[in-house]
Amino acid sequence: MDAEPMRTARLTLEPLAVRHAAEMAEVLGNPALHIFTGGSPDTPERLRDRYARLVAGPPAGHAESWLNWVIRLDGPDRLVGYVQATVTGDRASVAWVVGTAWQGRGIAGEAAVALVHRLRERGVTVVVAAVHPDHAASAAVARRAGLAPTTGRVDGEVVWSSDRDEAAGPEHGPI
């Protein structure tokens, strides 16, 4: 499975490229963005190195696909965040990040809905995301993308899933 361009009403999701690193370093540069995700902003050089690894994909012999897109907002024609999916068979783990200057505009939700739709078109049946329990905005994005909270936890984050059986029962652990 490959990351191919996607369009929504006001966004273009472009496959991640190393050339995006400098602009994305600005987008992701606010330390407040890392309150729920941890870490600190990457320099353009560190982001370039990270993007080179992501674009190269997983090591040979791994059965997963790494799909990464930057989010380009129409109008100002600038990058504002990213979405990503790690796909293994018919399951995908997804994530989204929108720079603090563009939060609260529904951009993450719009991009996440497009991502989940594309994954479903490609045969993915279960989509999961890990959301910090105190991150109400990210929980709203997960809900908009068709996910529901489960009893599962990964590194203290709530596992959200598109699998209604998984979301409903306490007998299901982390994904």
C-alpha cells in the first residue's frame, strides 16, 4: 500500500517527502504542541533525517506499510500538519497532528476522515488510534473519523477503534 495524494474540500494530503522538513519544522515548532505527545520540537535537520527514514519505509522483512502525508491547507497554500498510518494486513494504526496556529478549525478531523476513508478503500477493516485521556480535541477527531474509545491502553493513552465489538467490551485489551 502506498501513500497517494488525497483531496478534501479545503485540504490536499500530499505524500510525505524529505523536502517538507523545513516547512514542517515551523509548523511543529511550538513547544505547546508537545504537551500531550511528549518530546520537543525537532530542528529542520532532525526532521529531515526522520523524514528520510519514514520515506524509506520499514526494514526489509517487515509486514507493515508506513503511510505518511503532510496536510496542505488551500488558500494560504501552506503545510499545517500531518496524518499517518501504519498498516499491517487489514488493520491500521493512525495518528494526526496539526500545528497550534491552525488548531480549532476542523482541519485534523477533515484529514483524519479522508485518511480512514482511503484506508477502507484499500481493504483496511480495523482502524485504531491512541489518544491521551486528557486530549479532548484529539478525542473529537477520533470520534469524527468513526472511532470509539475502548478499555485498552497503550503507554497511558486510550485506544480508540473502528471495531465496535472491540470498543464495546472490557474483555478486549490493547491493540
